[in-house]
Amino acid sequence: MNSYEIIKKPIITEKSMKLVEKGKYTFEVSKKATKIDVKKAIEEIFKVHVTDVNMINTLPKSKRVGRYTGFLPAQQKAVVTLAEGDKIDIYAK
């Protein structure tokens, strides 16, 4: 898999921005990706050193619009911890 196929997009929320202060960045990744794949992809794309990767599988979320119900798709997230001194400018890429 290509590095850009593994890393889909950064997740920018209030909670994830608080983690940035600790050197942790959150990304939505492919469902087939492993921790090793994510580590290599982040290091290749952003030219930083990754020390730890934590993966989170989210379940489909129920949504309702009027009388119609449906689901948002399940997704996989990765919280990546960088080496001290490294940082990613999420808004630049």
C-alpha cells in the first residue's frame, strides 16, 4: 500500500489539538493498516521520527435526519507519538 493510501486525513478536534501539545497527533487511517504501516507512512510523509502508535477502531455511528435513519461508516484512527523535538504542521499539508 502507498503511504498516502494508509494515511487518509488528520483528525482536527478540540481533544486532538490538546494532544498536539504532548507531541501526539491523530490521523484517520485505512482499515487494513497495521501499526508498523502507519509508523512507516508518517515517517515517510512528514520526515519525523515516530516513537509510538496507538490504534482505535470506532463502530458505525447511528444518525437520523427527520424520519430517515442511517449509519456513518466505521473508521480506524491512529494516535502517533513523535520523538521529542519533532513536530508536524498539520495545516501546511
